[in-house]
Amino acid sequence: MSATFISAVIASMVIFLIGLLVTVFYFKKSKYLLILALFVAYGSYALYSVTKGNKDFAHSEANITTTVDAIYSDFDADEALASSKFVIKDMVVQVKGLLKEVVVEADSTTTLVLEGSSVPEATVSIALESKNPNLASSLAIGSEITVNGQCTGILDDFISKKVQLIRGGVVN
């Protein structure tokens, strides 16, 4: 457990105890206690939700490891089955492939496009989580790289099909 989570729990307990003491000493009626308890419970949940943060897909250990060819073939063969395998909330998918393209937007958002080695049309697009404009110069087109990310499915834009990963990061 992180220090932030523990702090949030302690703060929630303090809020509850203060609310309980105020209700008991000043109102002395059970319906006010119930209303106050509901507000404190909601406040505690809100405090926890704010402090828990988002999962770091780029630096987390992979739940499933695959290649560009394999993940693309899975989606191409049966999209529903592949989605049930790869598109799961908080699942970290690690994909290995050859770097085909690096796209750096004006706001420094970087997207990598990986291609497979045996299936010519197999591509995976990874939107990187951190904005690093220098990353493009450090990666060589055609080199084999491994990335982590959250899979969102396959995008078919009538020109090409790409498996999409978001909130990604380069592993090697």
C-alpha cells in the first residue's frame, strides 16, 4: 500500500470520527446520524478515488507478452475473441516488433508504429504516455523494440488495419 492511500484512509477515519462526535453531542437523533454517515462515506470514497491515481502501463510488468504478427493475426482472425483476450481493463500488453514509424505531434505526443516480420500487413500503433520529443531521435527505424501498453482493439480505416495500444512506453 502506498503512503498516499494510507493517508487517505486516516483522513477518512478522522472525518468520520469528527462527524460522529458532532452528531452525537449536538443532534442526538438517529436520522441525522444516518445522513451524516452517508455524507462521510461518500466523502471517504471520493477522497480515495482522487488519491489512488492511474495505473502506469508503460512501467508495469506485462500480463501478456506477444509479437506484432501474433496480436494482429488474432484480431484479424476473430476480433471478438482477440478483444476478450487483450482488451481488458488494467491489463498490460507487451508487444515486440520492428519499428516502422515514429510520429511526434506538435504537442510532443509520440506515437510509434511497429510492423511484424512475417505478416506484411501486421501493424501495431502505440500512443506513448509520456511526452518525450527526444525519443524519436533515439530510436532507429527497422530496429526491434518492445513496448508496453493498454490494448484498445483494432482500427480499420479502410487503408490499413492497426492494433491500437494506448498509455504505452518503450521497454528496451
